[in-house]
Amino acid sequence: NAYNGNAESGVVWVSADANGNGEPDDAWYEIWGSEQKAGRSTQDYTIRYAKPAADNQDSPWKGSDGKTGSILHNIYHSQPYYPQWYDNDSLSFTATLLPDNASFENNQYVFSSFEYGYVDNKPNSLENSAFDIDWAVNPDGTPAGLESIDFIRIQNGVISCNSTTGELSTEVSAIYSLNSKSE
């Protein structure tokens, strides 16, 4: 989905099935891209979404750094933005936050891509759209030294919303192994 000016960058996490039970219940390791390596990301960022009074209203949020905003309801996406099955008045997530990549240039929104290490960040035809499991790190940032991975999870890495199409949300249509081994 990424193309020049439309990066909805997502952070990748990987896990190896160390206990061999086929479940994603072992340690997870973050793939560090350009922003983590340069110290421009915020680790363990918590965002709390408040339940709107009605399904067709904006969903307000507040970050652990005190910033606030809303996921703007718009004419292109009529579905409720807050989970209808969730009864609590707020919902929180803790994840890695990448720098704001949104700008408004020449009467249009532009979402710039980061150098490397994220999904939905650069067009798939570009070399920097791929990542390597050697970039997987322990919580302290040291290399995880994984020989293989069995599970992948992806989180939205940016908090941004525009009045035209709504929130930036990482989208992935497929994951390919570029490993040349025939295992």
C-alpha cells in the first residue's frame, strides 16, 4: 500500500517457537528500523482511546506524553472506530511510537517514509521495503541473535489523522520470505 507520500509505517515484531508448541507464546523481539537505531522513536508509548458517546463520533485519545487527539470519523469510513464488543469506557495500548511523518504540502497531506525497517513504509519494489531478522533486538537494544522466526506481529507505528481519509493505519497484504535457503 505504500507509495511516495503515503507511508503508513508499521513496526515489526518477530518470535521463534522456542518451546515447539506451535503457539506465539515465546519471547517477542522488535525489528529495529532506522528510527529506533537513530534514537528517534519512543519505546513503551501508551495511548488511551476513550469510547465516544455514539458510533459515528470521533474517538479521542491521550498519549503517555500528554499529547491528545482524535481518530476523526469521516464519510469514507462509516464503521465505528471503537470496538463495539468492548464495554469499558477506555482502551489502552503500549507500543513503539515512530516520529510524526505527516505534513500538509501543496494542499494535500503527505506521509513521508522512513529510511528502512518498517512495513507499509516504502513501495515493495524498493530494497529498503524488506527487513532482516538480524535487526531483531532484546528489550535493551542488543541483538537477539535469532536463527529463524516462526511468528510475526505488526503494530501501527504512527499516530496521525487527516480530515480527508482519516487515521493512518498500517496495512499488509502479504509477507514473503526472502531467505534463499530451501528449508
